[in-house]
Amino acid sequence: MQKWQVPILLVTNFLLTDSFKSGAPVSKCSTMIPHHRDNAPQIVPSPFILDADPTNSENGLYKIKLHSSNRDHFAGFFIQARVSSDNKTVGSFTEFPDDAKAINCLEIANSGLTHASNVKRDVLEANWIVPEHFEGEIHFIGTVVANYSTFWTGIISQNLLISKKSIHEKPFSPASKHKDFLTGCGKNKKCIGHPADCISRGKCDAAVAISYEGDVYIFEMYGKDSHYVAVGFSEDSKMGGDMVIECINQNGNEVKAYKSWNIPNQKQNKRVEEQVGISMIHGKYIDGDIDCKLSAEVMSEVENVKFDFEKNPYYLLLAAGKSLKENSVGFHDVAYDVTNNKQLLSDLSPKKNHDIIYDGCETEKNCFGYPDNCIINQNCEGLVTVSVQGTRYIFEMKGKSDGYIATGLSIDNKMGGDSVMECTHEPGDKINVYMSWNKPGEKSNTRRKIIQTGINMMNSTFIDGTIYCQFSRDVNTVIENETFDLSNDKYFLLLAAGNSLKDGGIGFHDLFYVSSGQQRLLSDIAAFSSSSKLLLRLHGSFMAAAWLGCTSIGIVLARYFKQTWVGSSLCAKDLWFAWHRMFMLVTWCLTLAGFVIIFVELGGWVGPNSQSHALMGCITTILCFIQPIGAAFRPHPTARNRPVFNWLHWLIGNIAHICSIITIFLAVPLNKAELPDWVDWLLVVFVAAYVFIHLVLSLSSLRKLMLFVHIVAMTAITGSVIIIITLAPVEVQWNSLKNKFMA
């Protein structure tokens, strides 16, 4: 062996044995697959067994045991309880060895159990407790790591049926203390414990949990081997000038609550005379441990200093000790801790349910969703994630659909010549995964003749109309004589969902279709966003401006104002004609520009579901194009065939206008347009207003006033439609804006 090889081997050995010693991160709660580069889970059966025995099932407590039948050792593990019906994490781990730790999966306190060091062991035992009011069937699922390159996933225990009637409230005992305090920490409670990592480990010498109920704050406090436990509110993280709430045990097992004051610059505490604003709910002193629960008003005043928990943030001081003084607590010889920053107690608003599919997005895996910015807000209607596990690529897809959700690998971000992976909803709520092919130039999909190797389902559910699937795909696959190399080739991502399936493939993507604006290696972790929709939005805006606005005003001017504005001129033309010509010229330019733009955007003809809109649009554009050409060759006003021209000019113009309005109506249901259904009613209002102005101008002599009203109405409706087109999907934008102001 060469000398230069020795340090490399030492470093490699260190990485292989040390990289997972701190346990699984929260970001792995969904997949439970270690991120051991270039290593994939074992496919041979696991030698490890996960057992769940009800040691005290009437109180909802279960003993979990991870072991091997032949005493094999393991260095790492990750265990969760899952609801069998929807695979969601449930419950909390309460007691476990010192070389293990609990983490908060799905924002549920201590719902995951993992190793805290890479000490070899051949058995693991822990206690798990059922959440209050839970009823249903659960199982435990685990990942076991023998060494860096050898690990097993999907180790599942037997199913356990839990009924509400078998779960009773447990009496206060050392086994339940930490569970009581930790439930809700980080979700709807602010918690501080000692030592620093005790809350995640489930073993604290002292702890306080603060929540908000009604119009008061609830404080739950615990101290081990203590005669008092207290929490203080400080402006500077130092003891002095602080309001303190304390629970003390003074006589027998009695526990009382008081307000006190940390005297500035003296590091001493004294009880205040007026004990108002706090109220004991219950307190217990058992086996030397103190436990209490009390309420406190939002506003308090101590030593002429006002404390407002609703508006002002404070450093939280936690203390516990074995001794008491007269009218005061003694030294904090059991525990003393301070938060790293100021905490606003009112910041306890309930959080929305967390979906673990978003965990690790843009840090450990690529994510692409619909609509835009939905990954940040965790409200995607459809989502695909991609991560690399050894020699396999792991895909997850989720979306509301009764038919399918699919993702495609494209070299040009257009549909055609793409490798597609689809998860389909089959009878019996079964989810299947297939590979299929987008035919080049046809905008259609088929899985016929596609060999379904190289893709394997790992997990799937169909709950409340939502498809979820997780599957692996080999690095290299050949589809329709095209090689797809995921490790070396860059791809655009396509994402689509629809409600229908067809023989040998999937139906039209009537729910959504979106392509990424970036082409990159799937192993490069970075943000994927949808491709620009600027040309699509310009097409819609140009057509709306042309036919809802300009044409509607130009036609009215030509029909009703030939005899009204004849005394004035603009550019040597009657005023009505000058304005009519200007509006119709703008219509002509906008229509031709919109026509060219949409073909540039699509790169060809449209799919079957858009053909009615496209055909009517083409008819409108052709009529629009020939109208000014015919006008340029109009006969002299006194010519014999001038009436024929007038009728043809009027007929072509009005047919083009009617066709354009029908075309806009046909655009509303197109999923590319992303317009809400109620836009149809806005267009109905436009039609009604347009018909109304014709009736009024035919009968009224106040034509100039009514023209002003007409211009204002058409401008308002047109402007509204353009705004909706530009901001589409407007409902998503509105909800996002509303959430920002309400946050």
C-alpha cells in the first residue's frame, strides 16, 4: 500500500462509520431512507424484527422491541408508528435508552425514534403511547442500519387495533410526566427544558410548557427532585428586573403558585404582595417531584413594571431547586436555563397540518409543483419529488385526481418524445405505476409496447380523492429506442393530472399540465419552477383588449355616430370615422400579434381538447385580416355598389366580433388558461351590456352621454378580464395574498 493511500482509507473509514451517528433528521420522516450516497436499501429479507406488545394497553402504553433472531448487531435505526389506513405518523415515544432520541415528525412531539450515537446494539426497547381520542388500526415501521452501506427499510410490525374505550387517563406518575409536558411542544405550545436537548429526548430535569386557552395563558411546569420550579420573563436574558411565576412545595404534598420578582442587580428573588392575575389549576408533589398547572392573565404588573404577554417578547428563564427561603425560593441547584432569543407568547396560532412530502425540498431532493410557489406554501394541487438513493432514483407524486397523476422527462419542455411515469387510480382504490411514452408531434400518450421494467412501486395510497405514490426508477431505461440516462442527461420536468384513463394509457390532462422552466440533472438539487407563461398571458390579454374593448367601441361609433360627429374632423376625416378607424386598426394589430404569439408558444397545433377554441380563433383572425383590406378598396360614397360594400363590411365585422366572443368563452375551461369558472358570468355581463347599449342608442337622443357610459363599461370589463388573465390562477394568487396579510 502506498503511503498516500493510508490517510484516504482512514478518512473513508471514518465517514463510513460516523456519518449517521447523530440519527435520522426530520426531513427523512417521509421516506425513512438514509441518505448514504451511492448506497440503496437491501433487497434481501431483513434479519431484524419489530415487535409491539401492549404492556399497559388500558392506558394506551405499548412496549416496542427491535431485535434480531440471530443476535445481529445494528448501529442505527429509525422507527415510527403509522395509521394503517392512510400511512400517517401517529403517537409519541415516552421512554427509551440514553443512546436514543425522539424527533418530531409531522410536527407531532416525539413521534419518531432514532439513534443518538452509533453504538452497536442487538436490541432496542422503548415505550410508545397512543394519542388522546385516537381510534383505529396502527403498525410500526422501521429502518435499520447495520453499517453505512448495509441497511434495510420498510420493516413492519404486526397491526394493532386501538379503541377509544381501552384508553383511560393515567394517574400522575414518573412514566407520564414528560409525555404530559411534551405533547404539543413546537406545535401549539412554547416549551423550554433542562438540559438543553431534554425535550427531544423525553427526559427533563425541569420543564415548562406555555399554551393559550380562551383569554389566559396556561403554564405547565415540572421539576425533578425539586421543591420549586419557576419561569421568569426577562428583557435581557440576565437575572434581575424579571417577573417570575413559581410553583412551590412547602407543607407535605401541597403545591402553591405565586408571582415573584427578581430584584435588579442583586440576583435575589422576593414574592410580591398582590398575588393577582394567576390561578392554580392543579399541583402535585409525588416522590420528590413537583408538577403544576396554572393560568395567568395576559397583562400583569410587578413592582410598577407592566408585562404584556400578548404584545411584548421576553427571554424565558427556567429554574428549579431543592430549597426554599422565607417569602422566596432558594438557589436553582436542579436546573437553570435561558432561551436563546426573545419569545412572543402570543405566537401560538395553530399550524396547518404538515405534509411530510415537502420535507427536504430543494435541500435533499428536487421538487416541482403546480401552481407556482405552492411548494413554499405547501398547498400544491400536484407535486413530484426526485431524490437519488444509490443507483436508484426515488420519485414521489401527489395530487387530487380520480384518474392519474404523471410526470415526464423532456428534452424541450414541450409534450412529445418524452418518457412518462404515471400513477393511476384503478378499481378498488388501487394505485398502479407505469412507464409510458408521449408520441412526438401527436400530443398523445401510450404505454403499449413499453416494457415495464426498471420501475418499482414502493408505497401508495388513495385517500379523500388524493393519489400518492412513491416508486423507484433505474438510472438507464430504453423507451421507443430512446435511451434515458438519468445520471448524465439533463431534463425538463412535465407534470400533469387528469380524471380519465383509457385503454393502454392515460386520458387528457384536464386538471392541470405544467412544464418546468429549467433543464438540469435530476441529481442536482435546486429549485424547479414552471416555464414562463408570458406568451400565453400576452395572447389572452391581446385578444381580450382587441375584441372586448376596441371592437365593441369601434362598432358602436360606426353604427350610431355617423350623423352625430360630422361637424368635427380629425386628420381631415369625420371624428366618428377617425376614432372608428383607430380602434379597428388596434384590433387588427393586437389580433395578428396574439395569433402569432400563441403558435410560437405551442410550437404547433393544439391538442384535441383545445381544437374548438383554436378553430374559432382562426376564423376570427382570418375575418379580421381581410376586413381592412376590403375597406381600403371601398367604392366612393356616391358609387352604385357602395351599399353592397357597406353590407359586406358590416356583416364581416359583426361575424368576426361574434366569433371572437365565442372563442373567448371557449378559452375559459381550458386548463392552460387557468381561469376560474365564474369568468363565464363576467362575459355574460359583457354581452348583456353590449346588447343593452345598442338598444339604448337606437332609441335615445343622449348619444354622447351614453357613449361615455359605454366606453367606461367596456373598459372596466376588459380591464377586469385582462387582470384575471395576467394573474391566473387568480384564486391561488388571492389566497396567497390573503394568507400573507393574515399571517
